[in-house]
Amino acid sequence: MSAGILDGKALAAKMKEEIRAESAKLPRQPGLAVILVGDNGASQVYVRNKVKDCSDCGIACFDYHLPADTSLEQLLTLVEELNGRDDVDGILCQLPLPAHLPQTPVLEAISPDKDVDAFHPENMGKILRGDARYLPCTPGGIVELLREQGIDPAGKHCVVVGRSNIVGKPMALLLLQQNATVTVCHSRTPDLKAECLRADILVAAVGKENLITADMVKEGAVVIDVAMNRNAAGKLCGDVDYTAVAEKASYITPVPGGVGPMTRAMLMANTLTAAKYRQSK
Ligand code: NAP
């Protein structure tokens, strides 16, 4: 079997066109504030992509690049100012922050209404409860990819490898809400291969090249590769041994072009949702 490709790039482009059309109908242009502290190279690329996505979607982008020695007080003052601004519907602070800045008070300072990354405890609680205001971008993008392909997690055994607050845990919750039976694996899981072999839908979100090899994948499984690693040649790759696993899987996401573009599209979708919500109040 050679797997069908779950084409995140194509679906994200379609979603962005729809968001652009919806944004244009609103009385006021939606606005997203993006805060970057310091000069982390990868973060700068992510922020540039977000600025471009906003432009593609007809969303105003307010881009704040603060010096690496910004104090917590200065950062919180900016967040407070953005919380109060009418033209800002969504606020995100690009992670990771420089080592001297604690993440928790910053994420908790963003108004839950404007928390389009869904990292505020109030929004995480809503995700847990099953009435999310904003879907977490990466897991939400995966749900959309599966839906587009007509893959229904209900009744399936889903195995999520990785338990971070950003990907693994919310992914498991969204799959559970879609009536899957979910197993979550992590670095202390004794027999990862045995767990993965039980998966009808396998989501790898670790950050280790070739962690998931073909002998760990059930024939016909759907394989979602979240990770973004650089291999020895500097090429972007995921956790999954793509070529070999594609011979066994029914569907697979490529890296790049799978989950990454969907994460970006979901951020735009959440910003549109925030704008609609705030303009209806
Ligand atoms: P993270 O916070 O570092 O979490 C990694 C998880 O993997 C942890 O739960 C860890 O377990 C688990 N793990 C580590 N080694 C393992 C092993 N040998 N076997 C099984 N589990 C293992 O990473 P993250 O933020 O979730 O991101 C994961 C990957 O996805 C990264 O490559 C990141 O760049 C990528 N990512 C991509 C997107 C996208 O849009 N495509 C978005 C976000 C992240 P413990 O909890 O026990 O330590």
C-alpha cells in the first residue's frame, strides 16, 4: 500500500481564502498582535510566517519585536495595553521566551477573549470541558485535516506520542471528544512499539527524527507527523520514517506541508472567531 497524502498546505490555503472572505464582511478588520522577545532564529521565522498569513487573510497584524533584555514588567505592560485595545482581537506571545522571563504570568496576562493560541488556563479548561472558545492551533489543525479526508476518529484507537501542553495533551482531549479511545505515550512509556502498533490513528509529536519506524505502524493506520526536526543535512523532517511508513499507512502527513500549515491556518481562524465574538458584543 502507498499512503494517501493528507495535504495540509492545500487545505490551509483553502481555509485562508475562506477566512479572507469572512474577514472582509466584518464591520472592522480583525487584528492580531504578535509579540516576539529576543532574537531566536526559529521564532523570527515563525513570526514572519504569521505576519504573512495575516496579510493573506485580510487581518491587520501588529508586530512587536522587543529586545532580549525586556523585563517581565515591560512585557506585562505591553500585554495589558493590547488587552485594552479595540483594534486588537487576538494576542500571541511567541514561545519560547528568553530564559529570564517566566512563561506562566505572561500567558495568564493575555485576556482569555484574545488568547487565540488557547494557552490561558481558562481556555485550556474549556478545552478539557469540551466547550472550547478557541481550538488549540496544532491539534485543531489535525482535526480539520482528518475531517477534510472523511476520517472519523469515533470508535478508533488513537495513540498520541508526546504529552506537551501545546500538542500531546490537547490532541488527546480533542480525539476523546470525537469518541476515539486514546492512549498517550511519553518518554517513560516502557514499550512504545507495542502501543503504536495498536493505533488506527497515530499522532507523533516528540521531536526525534525516525522515532517512528515502519515496524511500529499497523497496516492501514493513519499517521500524523507533528514534529519539525532538522536532519543531518539540515532538511526539515518529522518523527516518522516517512518513506517506509508510507508503504504501510492508509494516509500520512508529509513534513513539511502537513501539520505545519494547518497550525498557521488555525491561528488565523481563531483570530477571525475572536473578531466576530468581540464585534458581536
Ligand atoms: P515537547 O514539549 O518537547 O514534548 C515532547 C514530548 O515527547 C514529551 O511529552 C516527551 O515526554 C515525549 N518524548 C520524548 N522522547 C520520547 C520518546 N523517546 N518516546 C516517547 N515520547 C517521548 O515538544 P512539543 O512542543 O510537543 O513539540 C513536539 C514536536 O512537534 C517538536 O518537533 C516541535 O517542533 C513540533 N511542533 C510542530 C508544530 C507544527 O505546527 N507542526 C507545532 C508545535 C510543535 P516527557 O513528557 O516524558 O518528557
